[in-house]
Amino acid sequence: MVTETTTTPKSSIIYPESDGQPMADNTKQFRWIVTIQGGIDSLFEEDPNVFVAGDLLWYPVEGNNKLRVAPDVMVAFGRPKGDRGSYLQWKEDNIPPQVVFEVLSPGNTVIEMIKKLEFYQRYGVEEYYLYDPDKIDFLGWIRTENQLTRIETINGWVSPRLGVRFEMPESGLEIYRPDGRKFSTYLEEAQRAQQAEERAQQEAQRAQQAEERAHRLAEQMRELGIDPDAM
């Protein structure tokens, strides 16, 4: 007796766009994820071939919808910007995210993070950064000879791919762009924009006042019989 076996065609396999897990467990973790993702996205806003995402499911192998991970932040160089429901690597020229970030929350377990490190090691991540905002602990790994190895001195480290610099004062992680500007939260960016707008308004007001003074002076000179335009 011959038993027939059937396999599901790869084209008919569904790759869920959600794993049912929340993006973050608390406000602190969420704030850091948004700050890192937004800072990197802003850094490469003029480059159409740098894709940056937060909490997006990454499927590295076609045909396997169980093999997946959702980095808190992922960066894929050589891939166009645009919206995606998930990152299907075989549809992305088989380019894996080169840089990933994870932000720990109290709900993360050691086993979970070890599995993620093994996943990133196996599927081609070049730089992996892990931040615990509660313990103020920041770790990093860099691919060397096809192996993710621990970065011994992370304070002052400059990401080869991103060009950003990481600093670890007692207050916690600080990330600096190549131009020296620090990554900031949405609220800090809004406050900075408001301050810039207020400065611009003050400059415009001072310019207008200076023009009005010059106009009054010119009128006074004309009253004295002096032509200001001839001076």
C-alpha cells in the first residue's frame, strides 16, 4: 500500500503580521523603542534605500511561518522605504536586517533573550544592541568572522553601519548622530521645535522693530532737510 503525502505550496502559506504580543510592556520601554526607531529613521530620511521599522515580524526563511522574530527596532540597508506588514526576507533580495535593537522590560526572560541572540547570529544580523533601561545596562555584539561577538567597550562605541555613537553616563543610554546631535524623545523634539519657532518669531520681531526705527530716523532727517538716501 502506498501512502500519498501532500505538502503545502509555499505560495499558499500565510505569514501572520502579528504575534499577538504587545509592542512594549510599559511606558519606559515604549518610549525607548520609539526614540531609537525615530532617531535612526530621521538619520537616514534622505536615503531611499534604508528601511527602518519597530516591532515588525521578520521571517527569514520562505515556507516556514513559525520561524520568526520581531526586533524592537530593525534596520535593513539596501531595502527601499515603505510600509510592510512583515519583513519577508526572500522578497527583500534575501537581505536580512543588518542592525537590530532590543529594549528589555521586566517581562523579558534570560532564555528568551538567549534565543533571540542565537536567531540573530544564525540569520545574518551584523550588529545587535540590547538595552535595559531599568538596570541602565547596555550591551552590544558585532559580527566578526561570521560570528556575533560581544563588544567589550560599549561606552563610546560607534556603530559601523549607523555611524551613531553610544554613551553610557550614570543617567542612562545616550545616542549621538554623526553631527553630534543627541537622539531625543518626541516630546523633546516638539519642545525643540517650539523653541526654534519662538526664536524665529523673536528674530522677526527684532528685525521689524529695527526697520521701524530706521524709518522713523529717516523721517526725522527729512524734517531737518537732510536726505537720508543721499548719505
